[in-house]
Amino acid sequence: MNHDEVLPAAAGVPISYPDLQELGDLAKIFPRQAPLELEIGCGRGDFLLAYASLHPDVNYLGVERKLVIARRAASKLARAGLSNVRIIHGEISYLVDRYLPDHSLQAIHCYFPDPWPKKRHAKRRLFKEGTPELFARLLRPAGLVHVRTDVPGYFETICELFDSSRLYVRVGVPEELLGCLTGFERRFVAEGKPIFRVSYQLQPLSYTGEPDDLKNKVESADTGVKR
Ligand SMILES: C[S@@+](CC[C@H](N)C(=O)[O-])C[C@H]1O[C@@H](n2cnc3c(N)ncnc32)[C@H](O)[C@@H]1O
């Protein structure tokens, strides 16, 4: 598969891991290089639809493990004509392990992650011990993490994890993000359910790359995905 074959497919169909393997480079799924942001568990793509249209100079990647839902997101975004968003169908851990270069993201968005309320399922949660460190490896210097949930106990856990990691500082949720609702959020708002939102910024000293590497990353901050 070549670049030209992937782009039309991406414009309405989620990209699969075999597609990515053939391409060999995540950067090739976008028509142009730009800073990259990731939404984990993007559902039907409502957040990306709203937010990516505000920032045509940023590339957005949504990852969704349920195929039917990923298809809905991809076709919705294609109908809107957004060229800076791509949906990947699959497990986020696979993307992180195989395709996402370290320090390649300027922000990670995770909205209404599955709470896995039973104690014996807690290991399946996205936010658990080690998650702040993993995100720090993926983020560029001063990168941001934005989280929303409707589950108070999970919110507390998420805040404790990030507050205690010392890698991050808690920052205000950017105003423009508040206006970009997800599908679940729209429903919760209509039901009058409380929603908990938080944002963290990677502290400059938390960057875990080499000093020269840091210099390169900062100098090329607007060139997007690097491998
Ligand atoms: C509760 S829904 C929220 C969807 C969307 N963020 C929203 O707010 O409307 C959680 C979504 O994350 C997806 N998901 C959960 N774990 C995932 C994983 N490990 N990799 C990729 N997607 C995942 C689920 O399939 C589901 O669509």
C-alpha cells in the first residue's frame, strides 16, 4: 500500500494496524507534517470533529478499539471534510508499543475512559500506576494531558496518580476545550450528571529524552511526528 492508497481510505474508513505496518511510519497517514495530538478511546469522534476544526494546523489521531464505532467516527470526520484527523481502529497499547514514537505528542486527550468499577478488573483501567510515566514518555516538552470522567472515584484516582508523580503540574482546563463535547458528555449533560475535568502539563524538567534530543525536539516543535 502506498501513501495515495491510504489517504482515500482514511477519509471515511478507520486505519488498521496492518495498514500501519505496511506504511511503516505513522507520520505517513497525514497529508502533511504538523504537531500531533492523540485522543484515546475517541468513540464516535464528536470531540475530534469539534476540536480539530478549530486547529487545522494540528494533526489529530483518534484511537478506538470497537470497529463499528471507529467506522462511525471515520465516516463522520470524512463527511466534515477534515484532512487533519485520522481514526485508528485498535487497542491503544498496541499503538503505543509499536507505532507511537517517544515525545511525539503535544497533547493526550482521554474522555470518559471505561471505569472498570469491579476491583478485580482495576488492572484493565487506562489510568493506573505507571500511566503518568508512560504519558510523559509520549509527550513533547510541556505537553498536556486532558481527562474527563463522570465517575467521582475514578477521577480521584486519576488526580492522585498525576499529582503524586511530580512529573506534571495541574493547569486550568483550556476554555476552548470546554466547548468541545464528546458523545457521552452530551448525554451526561442532558441528564444533569456531574462531569469531572482536569488538565495536567508535563513539567519542563520531566522530559525524559537526551539533552541534544530535547534541543532538536524544541527546535522542530512545528514539524510534527518524528521517528
Ligand atoms: C465510555 S466510551 C467514551 C467514548 C468517547 N470518548 C466519548 O466520550 O463519547 C470509552 C471508549 O473507549 C474505547 N476504549 C476503551 N478501551 C480502549 C483501548 N484500550 N483502546 C482503544 N479504545 C478503547 C471504548 O471502545 C469506548 O468507545
